[in-house]
Amino acid sequence: MVNGWRSSLMISLPTDGRELIYAKNRGDPEEFWPALLEKAYAKLRGNYEALDGGKTQDAIVDMTGSISETIDLTEKSNIPDNLYDLVWKSYQMNSLMGASIHVPYKGNNIQLLRLRNPWGKSEWTGDWSDQISFLDVLRIFDEIQLCHLQPDSLTSEIANDEGKQNWEEKVYHDAWIRGLTAGGCGNPPDEVTRRFELDPGVYAIIPSTFKAHAEAKFMLRLYTEKPAVSGLLEEVDNNELQRTMKPLDPVKDLFMKRATEDGHIYAKELKIFLREMSASEFGEPILFSLEAARSLVTLMDVSFL
């Protein structure tokens, strides 16, 4: 209804005279939203032929704005041992991919994946019926495609309903400028999306073109499992950054300030460390005498054992 008038919208969809040719629900022929979405996507890409083939991850990125990650399985000897754990973790982070479960079988846990065939034709006829073992996935397929959804109200609602976790996202828009930031890179082009497992700390990310003086705009997106403090280097207030970042281990931090490079500490420095540590941990310093500090060093000196 528009201003009290009933309006109609006519949209033509490709059929063979009886039923839809492309996207359709075989169980419910009266459901048309997949065909309507497919037509809109075909107009975006130019025609229906442009939708034939391709990679699932490309369509998901277009539909959701997610970031995609590809894991190459062609070199079977180079497949990381923790790949199943990575896939399971991505499932817990609400990434679009097959759901993975552990199924007890004859006293053992079998790693399985439940896959959907986007072509709607044929299905897996091997072991485990409509599921496939992870070892068969590694043997048969050439790559695994993961699409990590950006957090928004919809994905947050889905994550809450399914007991999953959202990624934490940071987005930066910038540009490579000739003579200023377009310095190029001495290494060959690398993947657009990379995964890193890093210890907590301070890191610098430097987006780079491959060829020097190549100007272009870029967007940098960071997905982390936990909230991370980040900012542009030229805009970061170092004092503010230090205030917002807590030491990884306050006691160890104090100890290394007084210890030698190889981790040894002498009585005089131990006395100062104990005073600083007690003030930090208990709110007031405990004053150890130099003699007490010497006794502690002697007690812990393994050379006397």
C-alpha cells in the first residue's frame, strides 16, 4: 500500500514455461526470494552467465561484506596439523562454513564435517552418510574457504542464539601516495587475507603496494578474537596507549627491571624488587633488610645443591 493505493510490482524471472530455471526451492516451488536475490545479483554482475561457476566465498563476501580466507589443500604434505582445530574455531566464531562436530565411534572421536552442495546435484556417498570425515576432506578437496562475518546487529543476534562468538573488528581507510607512502615492497605479492597467531604485545602493520610509486586507496580490516587497542601511528598518543595497555605480567615486569639480562638478581636489587612488588600487589611496601635479601638469594642458589 502506498498512500492508500495498492501497488503492484511485476518482475520477470527466467523459467522453462513451468518452473524456475535457476535458483529455486525444490521442496517449496512457491518460494521466490532465492530467485529474486539471484536476479539482483545477476544484474550487479552483468548477466546470469556471470554467476555460472566461481567460488562460493566470492558470492558470500559480496552478500555479507565479510572477509574471506582460503586454505590450500593441494600440497597434502604441507597441510598444518592443527587445521581441524582452526576450522572448529572459525565455526565457533560464527564464520560461514560447514558445521563440524566430534562423533564418538568405537571408543574414538572421528572428526566430521557436514557439507552442503551449492549446485544441488549429487551428494557424498562415502562413509558417514550426509557427513564426511575430515581426512576425506583433506584427500578429496583442493582448498577450504572460510568467510568471517563482520560483527553487526544481525550476526550478534545469531551468535547469541547459537552460543557463538563474534569477531572484534577494526577498520581503517587510507591511500598510498606517490612520494610519501607508495614505497613498494621487495617481496612478491602475497595473499590479501592472512591469519596470524601472536603473543600479546605491540605490533606495527604496514600495508604496502608491490610496485613502487603505485597510487591507490585501500581498506585495512583487523579481525581479532578479543578486543585490541589500535590506531594510526601518526595519531597515537603514546602516553594514552601506555595507560590503556596493562603489563602482561606486572610482577615479571618489575623483576626484569632489577634483574640481569640472563634473569639473575642480586641481594641489593632483590631488596628493591620486593619493596616495589609488595607495593604494587598489596598496596603498601614491605621493607626487607639487605640481610634478609641475601638469605633469600642463598636459599634459591642452586649451585650450593
